[in-house]
Amino acid sequence: MTHRDKDKIEYLLTRGVEKIFPSEDFVRSRLLSGEKLTLYMGIDPTGPALHLGHLIPLIKLSQFQDLGHKVILLIGDFTAQIGDPDKTQVRKQLTHKEVLENAKNYKKQASKILAFSGRNKAELRYNSKWLKKIAFPELINLASQMTVQRMLDRDMFRRRMKEGSPIYIHEFMYPLMQGYDSVVLAVDGEVGGNDQTFNMLVGRDLQKKGDEKKEKFIIPMKLLVDSQGNKMGKTTGNMLSLSDSAEEQFKKIMRWEDENILLAFELLTDEDLSVLKKRIEQNENPRDLKLLLAEKILTRLHGEAPALKAKEIWIQEVSLHKQPDKFPEIKNDVDFLTTLQKGTGESKSQLRRLIKEGAVRVNDERVSREDVLLKKNDLVQIGKKKWLKII
């Protein structure tokens, strides 16, 4: 049985959503009809842990599950061996053994958000079950449904063409393989990050051309990005992993840029955004807002008691270091020691000594070398009383 609560449906269709294909009205009418829909989200196991980029669409998928719809978490154990094409160069191909090793804890991590037990339990599937069985004639038929011009609509392919970087045939196959997942699963909808919009649209095209002429809807979610517009993840050093402890997750959230606060609340919590916006406009200390943000996110992932414990530990650690409310601001220099020297007036030899003694911290983590790469909003502590904020 599905629920047709209009307020919950409006919340589902708007909270954190970037765009809906073919339209918001189309999905709304399907949800209000009371029919049980099937939706999925695909994840390629290119690393051992689910992270922030997975968490956001997982939360949206769970909202469909809460309304009584069938949800599928698809592990791309075949597509991960190809690799979703990167903007600059071809990805290193993984073996199936490496992919399965990466994915071994995915269900456990995803169960923090999705229910894999109970009456309306989420289903776990692997796309190697059908993709490794495709015969060559079937593959040719699949490829005949997509043009090179359509593939070049993808921005990363266009960029590589412009830069003269090679595009390999197997990279064109990736969107087709991911799109074919939708055909095999015969889903009504798909949820993913907005960086997966092209791949999800390919699946929509293939379903419309298939025997059932099915009109699949897709919901690309907004992404949490840093001030430079980069996805928060491994390459930018600010990845929030679902395998991290609650204490480590709390610390990472407290290091997020102040500019991210409202968007993070929208994507990762159920808090009233109008109230939060007023608090920001009234110049409330961003640290207090991030404390609430971290508490709410961790409550969702671990429960209330672990979240409050992680919060208490963070507050105790900060009080030990006597972190001030305001910090002297210093522009980042290419060189770590030069930046510290401009902010403190200390000689480089003295700064090296302090680093060696463990008296220099960046975002509350001890620094053991002098080639640290600082970024905007990093907090640097030198000794017990000197603090700098990087701008």
C-alpha cells in the first residue's frame, strides 16, 4: 500500500531536487494515483566506502520507500569495471574481484538510510547478472539506438574533443550499459546525483524505445560542492564517508565551509529552511549552526545518542585548545610556511621547529610536514594561542 499524503509528496518532489524529467507534474500525478512505483539508484563500487555523493540520493530514495514504493539499490559491479568516463582522461579499469571487494560493505552502509528488512524492504541487485550475458548481436542492437551526436552531448566528451584528448569506444559504451540497467529492471524512475543526469537520460531514452515504450522519470539531486564548485570527495580532501566513526564524521562536518550550511541542511536534514535562513541573515555564529547540522546528520546515520556523544567529544576537544570565536584572516600563499610566516611573524626555522614538536594544527589535526596544501576556511593553530583563518 502506498501513501498519497500531498505534503509528503510535495516535499519529496522539491527538497534537494535540481530538476525532474520529464516534469514535476508527471511524477506528482503518478504518486497521487496510488500505484506502487519501482525506483532505483545505481552505485559503481570504485572505492570501499559510500560517501556524501551517495548519501544525498539515498535519502531521496528512502523517501519513496517511506511512501510505500519499491526501491532497488543496484551495485554496478559490471559497469564499475568500465568506469564512468572522467572529464580529463580515461579511468583505470578495475577487475571484478577488486569491484566486489569494494562493494562488500555497501549494503551495511546503505542500511543507515534504506530499510533492507520489513514489509517494504529495499532490494539489492548486481548488474553483472545481465550485462555479462549480453551477446554481440544484442550489443550491436543496443548501440544502434544511440548516436555519436547524442553521446557528444555529454559535457566531458565535448571537453575532451576540444582539448584533443582521446575518447575510447568502451567509454561510449558506459552510458549504454547503465541505461540498459533501467530496461532490465523495468523501473518507473531513477534517482541519482546531478552529475549522473546524462547517464540516467540514456536509460530513459532506451526505455521509451523499448517494447513497453515506458516513460521513466528521473530525479537528479543537487550536489554539495565547495566554494570552488568542486564536488566534495576524495580528490578535494573533504569526503564524508559512511564508514567513518561518528566522531570523525562530526569533525569533518564542522570543517565544512560556512557558505555550505544552508544547502547542507536542505540536502541532508529535514530542518525548516526558512527558520535557518533567518538565523543566517541575523548573523548567528556559523559554528552554532554547524553544530546543529552535524548533530542532525549524525542522528540520521547513527541515532540520537551517538550523535550527542560525538558532539560532546568535539566540544571538549575544542575547549581544550581554547579556540576563539574570531580569527585573524590571512590570504593563502602557495607555500605553507610562507602563509604561516605572514600570519604570525615567526621565522621559517621557528615554524619548522613548531611543526616538528607537533604544535601546529590544521582543522584540529596535527601537521607533521611543511608541504601542507591549505584551502579556504581552513583553521590553523600555532602553539596554544595563535590562530589563523585562511581566506
